[in-house]
Amino acid sequence: MRPRLLPATLLLLLLPFLAAATTLDTIKKRGAIACGVGESFPGFFALDSQGVWHGFDVDFCRALSAAIFGAADHVVFRVATPVARFVQLQSGEVDILSRSVTWTLSREAGQGLEFTGVTFFDGQGFMVRKASNISHAAQLAGAAICTQTGTTTERNLSDWFTAHNLTFTPVVFETADQAIAAYEAQRCDAYTTDRSTLAARLNQVRDPAANIILPDTITTAANGPVVRRDDPQWAAIVRWTLNALISAEAHGITAANVDQIAKESPDPETRRLLGVNGDLGKFMGLENTWAASAIRAVGNYGEMYARNLGGALRVVIPREGTANRLARDGGLLYSPSFE
């Protein structure tokens, strides 16, 4: 006779599965999203003098907060450095990394992570002093180059010089602030990172006019939010909130007119997007008006871009002529259908 599996024993075997809380459950119980951002990257994530976080990636976490809670202020921002960020995400210290993380195969397939879309297309470049008379990256042969460790920037730098049979001396630091400080102290001949970062940093160095960003772009980068690859519901919430912000721009929906459009638009997809028709939100455990709440809180993708990267925060990263335009305008940004 087979021994009977006692109900209590069966319950113990099933308990880990029955008790496993989703990320959304954890966030709701906590009352806030734990959003991992970087140390200081004006335009994307930075603290002001009052201790308030601002930036494009910061706003995306606020959009998620509004999608879940109906308000943008249910977010706790935690600094996630390049060295520690993936451990912080994997351990559950943060629910999401929204800090210009570059999408790579090894990160997604090798570290149990899931990239949920692209918020910003970028590429790596170099800043040098004008007095060096360097005008192209190939002239950096033999140069000492400052960069941040634990980033794709560090590997891309090595790969590019190897591919071009050139030598250089890496001067690496844990934080971006340390790297740029070393560059300004002339401990290296050039500073390398994503071109968006270079544009932001150029406005912050002691003498911006004495420095230039070289025209070379040695890599392309697709940056976006990252979550753990263990919760498809949470990944869907993050992915479709980003899609909603992009779709809102394509449909002319703004923070100011979202409520009016929800009442008046005859367009079926717009009505589904804003929760007037259908049950799209319920598929993810959210209210059907989740996207309208997110748009109302931070605006559409274009509004977020203009507010953070269009000069209001003294950071100007032109969007015109770049991949960060809507696909209809010649860029790479588009949203799958809301149906």
C-alpha cells in the first residue's frame, strides 16, 4: 500500500508557491515602489537643493506609481551604483532599475533580468580639452581615459581600442562624479561615457568652453527600465506603462487634455488606452484607468523629454534627428497596439 500524503504535509510542500507574493502585492503592501536610480545624472536622475529627485528616469517611476496608486508620489528612490545595482535588483532591495541601464544579452540572459523596453537610445563618445587639439577618437591612441567601472562603457572602450589596434590607459572610478573630477584635474586626457551624459556633464564642468565632445560615436546603446525575470505581471506593468506614454504622444494625449480626450475621443484604441472601454488594466491587476493616471501625472513621452532634457533643468539633449523620436517622425519609438 502506498503511504498516504497527509494534508498537513501536502500544505507544507505547497506553501512556498501559495505564499509567494507578486511584486505588485509587495509594492501595494509597502505603499510605494522602490525605484533604483543613479547617483547624479542631471536630466535623468538628480537631487535638487531641497532633496527632491528630478529627471526623465525619475518621472518614469512616478508614472508607474500613478498607474498603481493613482498618484505619482508613492515612490521611494534608492541610489543604485553601477557596481551594486544588479545585486540590489536581484535581492529585492529595489523593484526596478530606472537609471539608464544598457540592454545587453549577457545582462538579460545571464543575470535573471528582464528589460521592458527602451526609454532612451544613446551612444558612447568622448570629451576632451580643446587645448589638446584632438578632433577624432583615433587621435586618442596612447591616451589615458577616465571612465566609470562596472558599466558597459568600460567594456566598450576596451573593445573599440582593441578593434582599431590602438592602445590606451584606462583610469577607472566607481562613480561618475569621481571620473569627471579626475578628468577636470587632468589625471586623464579624455572622459568617456554615453553622449547624453557627456552633454549633461559639459554644462557642469568648471569651464565648458574649454572642452568639446568629439563627433565619434563608438557604440549604440538601448537604455531602459529593468526588472527581475521572475514576475511576468510586474514586467507587463512596466512595459505597458512605457508603451502608454509613447502611445499617448502619438495620439496627441497630454497631461492637460487626457480627461477631455477620455470623454470625447471616438477612436477605439484611444478609448481602450484610457480605460473608457475594455478591461486592459485588469489583465495586469490594475484599474482600467491606469494609463490615464500615468499620463495625467507625468505627461506623455514627449512631455517628459521636453521637461527633463529640453532645457528646463539646464540640460539640453536635442531630440530632433535622433532615434528618440516617434517612428512616424523618423525615430525608433513606437508602441504595440492597445487591444
